[in-house]
Amino acid sequence: MSAQRRTLLTRFLIWRLKNISHKQFILIVSILVGFLSGMGAVLIKNGTHFIQLLLEGKLIKEYHSAFYFIFPIIGLTLTYLILTYIIRNRPTQGIPATLFAIAKKKGIMRRFQMYGSLLTAPITVGFGGSVGLEGPTVATGAALSSNLSRLLHMNQATRTLLIGCAAAGAMSSIFKAPIAAIIFAIEVISLDLTLVSLIPLLLASVSAIITSYFFFGNDILLPFSIEDEFLLKDIPLYILLGAVAGFVSIYFTETYERFQKFFERIGSPIKRLIIGGMGIGILVYFIPPLYGEGFDVINNLVQGNPEKALENNFFDLDLTNVWVMIALLGGLVVFKVIASSLTFGAGGVGGIFAPTLFMGSIMGYCLAKILNATNLLATPVSESNFTLVGMTGLMAGVLHAPLTAIFLIAEVTGGYELFLPLMIAAAISYSITKYFVPHSVYAMELGRKGELITHNKDHAVLTLMNIKSVVEQNFATLYPDMTLGEIVHQAVVKSNRNIFPVIHPDTGALEGIILLDDLRPVMFDQSLYNEVTARHLMQNPPAIIILDEDKMTHVMKKFQDTGAWNLPVTQDGKYYGFVSKSKLLTVYRRKLIDFSGK
């Protein structure tokens, strides 16, 4: 930044402090963040559709379906080249990257994240990568709001709030569902719902949706409305749908995680690109509906046109046979998550929101089709309603966001006639999935490491704390063979601490600790100065904190379990320092103030 620009920014910030209150400024910036998120959605969506129109319209339809195999590999290769030679950073996957920035980086996102997804997500999806655009859009808006917050010298609490505003803005712009977008920011980004946060979220959501209307008009991603009435007698069937959604959610999460671990074990990005690219190319060639996001398939199912969704089946099977149709649709449910995982594994950039909706819609439609085909029911069930509720069930299970799932489908359908079955399916699916899979796909890695921000404020504050910030190292160290006289003259006299670590002279490993209370009975008896050694006086610590393994939540639990006031810290098997309860609580209190923004 040039000196002139810095001067202008400084003058603006001074003027702002004098003329606009902090709360008013947050409201203004939240509107700007909503607009930026909306523009991000416009650029990513239009870029993707332009590529798909260029490729699908001219080549696939007029020449040969073999391009279904080639295009994903080309797209993933282009993505790899952009990430390697232009952006020069590893891909950061949408919402997980945003959650990591909030949990471990104080809401600070790097500059390349503002434009990285803008360049790579349209290429990944436009060339047939079987992922969605919602995650990259959220990440783009979040990075823009994070860097804007840093430019305007805003604190961590405000930065986190504006990232939530960006998430709400992105979802509002994509689906034209402002209420669901706000709930998404609260559920997934784990923002506290207070009056302080609600108004900025509302403003960002409205700003983004107005931006979307300006560029896209009344076009919506899922253009349908509820036509069939909800019947009370169908409640048991919606309970069944919720249970099926729960187990399909578990399948989705476990499959996705296994593929991620498989590709992590492959060290070379070129090998990952070849394996993943070939895999997704083969799948898309044999199963063309897996190409891209898949919203066309969803809309065809809701509108009762499953034959249109499956018209490009490789084996040219008879779609008038209902069981053939069910089998083909079931195959889409099974293979969509595999296709998405291969796309990510190969280095593609995208999200799992659209694949979740894709699988959920087909799952719901298949169940309704099976119930109707078996003639077990007196009256047929609504296949379109089951399709909608299926999306809600799978979204609630995979994303661990039941309220978002309920309100999203309720809003995009233009009514709340299905509110009761939506609630039933979401609650059952979420409960089953949560029992077996404690964290969502977005948060599983952070959750396993204990680094996930949650709505539990105590846990959230501890997660935000850095363990090194509470470690103290001004302790006099002792060796096992030091005599009592040496301990008194070299440690007790010179130290103002009442605890002394005993370490191995060669390895630096912690052997034990000596408390000042252990020394008092003998330290004044000079006849023992040459007879008693540190080895005789030391004791095992009540617990040991391992610097690179223990999270702050584990540290706090160790203090609670032991009742200790000081606990030693080790790193790589060597003594590192101590954590005192007083220092821990002081830093916790300071972080709580920053986190609450008070």
C-alpha cells in the first residue's frame, strides 16, 4: 500500500471514529459485505454456466459423449496449474477453510482466498467436477470480509461477525432464501444469535439478495412450488424417510472421509490428479447425471420427469420399467458422493452442499417410487413432496444443520405447507447421524482435533486460546543428583516460584517436580545439605500437559481433575515450562472479552 493510500485510509478511519459509532459502522460494513458476497456468487455462477454452455452445448451434444470422460480431467488439470503457478497455494475447501480461519487464525484469511475460488471453482464444476458452488462462494465472501475487516482495523469479534454476514450473504444470493441464509450462518459458522449480530446478518442477507435480483432477475436455482397437500396419514412414512436419510447421511460422511484419507496418503499432487481425474472421468462417462452440480436432475425429479434426468444412461435401458428407473436413481445416490470425493481428491475446488441436495432429492424420490410401485398403500404418496423432504433430511444429517435444511426448502418452495414433515425428517435424520458421526463433513477434521468453534461459549473461548500464550518458563530447573545445599543456594534463594522442575541433565526430559512445601521441613537443617538429593525429594506431577497434543479444553480438564495450581508442560519429550491456573484464567478472561466484543 502506497504512502498516499495509507494516509487516505488513516484520515478516513480518524473521521469514522469521530463521526460514526462502532455499531453504526458495523451495520454499514455488513451491507457492503453482503454486496461483495452477492457479487462473488454472481461471478462464480456465471463463470460456471458460461463454461458449461460452451462445452456441453457445442461438443457433447453435437459430437460424442466421450467428452464426458475428457472434460473433468481437463478441468482438474487447469485447476492444478492455476493453483500451482498463478495462486501458488494449496486449494482451500470452502466452508472448512472458513471454519479453520475462525477457530485458529482469529478470523484472518489470506488474500489469495479472495480470488482463488473465483478462478478455480467455475473451472472445476464447469468442466464436470461433481461438486457444488456454495462452499467456494461462502469462502470467497468470507475472505473478502476478513480482509476488509483487517483493512478497517476491526477486532476479532467484529471480524468473525462479518465473516458470518458474508456466509449469510452468499447463501441468500445463491438460493434467494434470506431467512435460511441467516440460520445457516448461525448453525454452521456458530455465531451467537443476539440483537448485536442479528441486524448485521439481516442487512447482509438483504443486500446480497438484492444484488442477486439485479443480475439474475427472478431466476432461482430450484424453481418449483408445492402442489400436493400434506396428509396427516403420511406422518409414519415421513418418519421412515427421516430414518433412511439418517443412514444415507452416515454413508455420505463415512465415504467422503475414507476417500479424503486415501488421497492424503498419496504424497504427490500429480498422482492425486491422475487417480482422481481418471476416476471422476470414468464415472461421469458411464453416469452423465453426475456431471457438475446436478440441479437439473433435482428439478426434473420434483417436476415429475425422472425419464429426462436419466435419458443419457449409458446402457440405454428401458426407463418405462419402474424398477429399472429406481435402480438407476439408486445408483446416482451411491455414486454421487464417490464422484464428489474423487473431484476433491484430485485437487478440484468446490463444495458438498449441492451434492447433498442432489443425493437427498433422489433418495426421497426413490423411496416414494418404491412405496407407490409396491402398491402397499391405499393411496399413492406425493413423489414431489418426498423429493423435497428428502433434501431436507440429508442436509440435516450431512451438514448437521437441521434448521437451515428446514427453512431452505420451506423458502425456496414459496410456502410452509410441508413444514411439519420437514421438521420430522430433519430431526430424525440429524439425531441418527449425530449419534454415529459427532461432527459434520464441514467440521469433522477440526472436531477431531478439538479445534472447532461451537455454540458452547466456554468451549469456544478455550478453542480460540493458544496454549503457548499461557506457558511460563521462569522456573529454576534442578537435576536429580543435585544436593539439598545446591537446591537451596542455586534455586530457592534465586527463584520467586514455589515449584521446581527436575529434569534429566542429558535428555532434558522431566523427571519430577519439587514443591517448596517439600523443602521447608529440611531446608534449614544444614546437616542434610550433602546427604539429601533432588531425587529423594521429587514427586511425580499430578498431570503433564503435552504442548503439541493437548488442546486448551484438555488443559482445563486436567486442572479440574487434579485440583493442581501449576502443571508442567513438555514438548517432544522434553521439559518446556509450566501452566499456572491464575495465568490460564487471566488469559481466558481477556479472550472472553475479545470474543464477546464487549
